[in-house]
Amino acid sequence: MRQLSRTQLAATAIALLTLTSPALANWPEWRGPDSNLVAPPGDYPIEFGPDKNCLWQIDLGGEGASTPAVWDNMLFLTLTAGDQDVVASYDLDGNERWRKVLSPARAGKHRSATGSNPSPVTDGKVVVVYFKSGLVACLDTEGNEKWRVNLQDKYGADTLWWDLGTSPILTSAGVCIAVMQEGDSYLVTLDAETGKEVWKTKRQYQRPRESDQAYTTPAVIDLDGREIIVTFGADHLTAHDAKSGEQVWELDGFNPQEQGMWRVICSPTIANGVAVVPYGRGSFAAAVDLTKGEKPERIWDIEVTGGDVPSPVIAEGKVYLLSDKGDLTCLDVATGEVVAEGQLRRHRDRYFSSPLMAGGNLYCLREDGTMFVVAPGEEFEILAENDLGDTSVSSPVPVDGTLLVRTRNKLFRFGIKTE
């Protein structure tokens, strides 16, 4: 990777920060308020660890893989503690606000997974959590439980081959969850106040073996004043009306050779009406124009070294793909043209966390707890390689120029310390 001068780095960072539009300070779900994994402008730390630029660190008293959600001075996360599903809240000084034990947990199957993979979502009034056990629970921000529903008890058993991955989302109609598995697959929306079913829509396609299974999280977008849920799984990109569950359109062609074992893990990322959809276990990516009403169109569809697990980052007309092995690719969103390619250090551990763009740099977390900070440009340059001392598959969360990083057993807040 080409070494950039300090002047070039500063100019790149200033240009990126200038071009980046302000975003909400809250981080209500794992992809952020705009669902594009781009942080608000800020002076984020580059070098950090348990003993450097660490504002605080806490032991969570359990393990988990979910990414925290943040609203004002409150953060929420899920974990498995003592074989129980647990949701906990902390303030931004690292003080525990409350902890709620919900139900018996179901353990993870993959070595990197837990029963607490799905990330919470909040709107500042409620927080919704989801676990591999099938439990969906809604609490107010003070930890008072409003309702709970077990989807597996109510609608049928979990038939995924691996661990639960999808996270709940909030729409104006309630809490929406995608269940895309072998056999009965569906989208369901539950009333945020009562937990009662608002609508349930079958979303099932006859696909080759395992290609009907997905671990992706839907996204909510506004299309011409209509609230739409965009979902990828079972080799189809679909749009459903958020209020009624009615299917608006579907787009296939994401498995042209009808291959088996093409389950999808990474979620599409959407920006400015364009969805970037990695597929084929990280071998392909497509850009889809969602603004064409009932006939979405592919802008491009290419073979590329992309992400199988990490979701893309879209920032300033560029899409950044991180592969499980640490390959970095930057594409022009409009054309699919390769702008830059690079490679993080080869290692036996993989990159399962989705990267974050913060302060003009990419933050890429490897499974063993190594966080790379990378400057994009004509080439990628590694600015720092930070050891967190604990494994992680969660995504970093920006908070007012600092970073919250959840590892399997701990939670850190990193920021630039002034002596």
C-alpha cells in the first residue's frame, strides 16, 4: 500500500469531512441513523487500546456479539449471562443504568457467535431486542418491560443452519423482523406499544439448498413519500409497504447459476436511493436504483472481491467493500468502476464486523480484536493497528468524536486524550 504524506492525509481528511453532510448524533441501530455506516463529522482517535486513549472500559458480565445502540446519554446492548438472555443499559460514562434478565438463552453454534447476535434498536422512547431463543422484547428506556413475544413459539421453529443474525428495525407501524430460513419464511411487524401482530407477510422462495437462508437486516427508506422495507435474502431483493406489508416489487437474478449454499449474511447498504447488494458469498456486488417505482433497475452488477459477512460502507459517491480475509475495494457507486484496492494484514482470523467510516477513515475490526484504521484514497494506507485484547464481531459506534467498541466480554470507549 502506498504511503501518503501527512499533507496528503490532512487534505484528504479535510475534503472528506467537508463533503460529509451532518448526521444525527444518535446511533439508533447498528448501521447508524442513515443505515450507511458513516459517522457524523468529528476528530476520532486513530491509535487506541485498553491502555491508550481509553476513556473507560467495563466488563459486561456476560458475552455477546451485538452492536450497541445509542440515544442521548443512553446506550443499550444485549448479552448472554448465566445462560440467560439479558439486555443492559449504560450511560456514556460507562455507568450501568439498569440490567434486565429476560429468559433462558439459546447458545450460539459458530465459534464466533452467541445467543445475543442481533443488535438492539431504539427511538429514544423504547428499545427492542431479539435473541436466538426467538424472544423479542420491548422495554422503555428506563428498563421497564412493555411486552415480549417469542417468534419461534408463535410462528414456528428456527430452521437456520447457523446462528441468528438479523436485527429488528423500527417503522411507523411498529417493530419489523425478517425471518428468512429453510421452509416458512416471513416478514412480521409487531405493534410497538402492545406487541400484537400488525401484519405478517410470507416471503418464501424455492431456492437451491441453503440459498433460501439469510442473516441480513432489512432497511427502511422513503420512496416518494411511501415508507418501504427493503430486504435481501433467498436470492431476491424485495420491497414491502411498511404499514400494510404489501409487496411493492421484487428483483431476482442474484443467483443466475442456481447455486446451492449461497446463503447471505451481509446486509445491503442504501444511500441516495441506491442499494449496494453484495452476493455470491462475497464474489459479486450489484447496485440497484430503488427510485424507479415498481421497476427497480440494476445500475451495475460485477464480479468483485467483496464482503460475505461485513456490510458495505457508502460515503460521498463511493462504496467500500471489506472481505472476510481483509481485502478492501472501493467502487464508484454510479458506475461500479474500481477506484482503489488494498489488503489488510493476512491472518487466520476473519473480518466479520462491518467497517465504519469516521473522520474520513475506515475502521475495520478483525475477529481477534485487532482494529485497523485505514485512510482511503487512490490507494489504502494503514494508519494504525490497534489491539483491543478481546475477540469481537461487533461494529464500532461513533459518539461525539469518540468510539464505542463492544468486544465479546467488554465495552470500551475510546477518545483522544489531552494531557
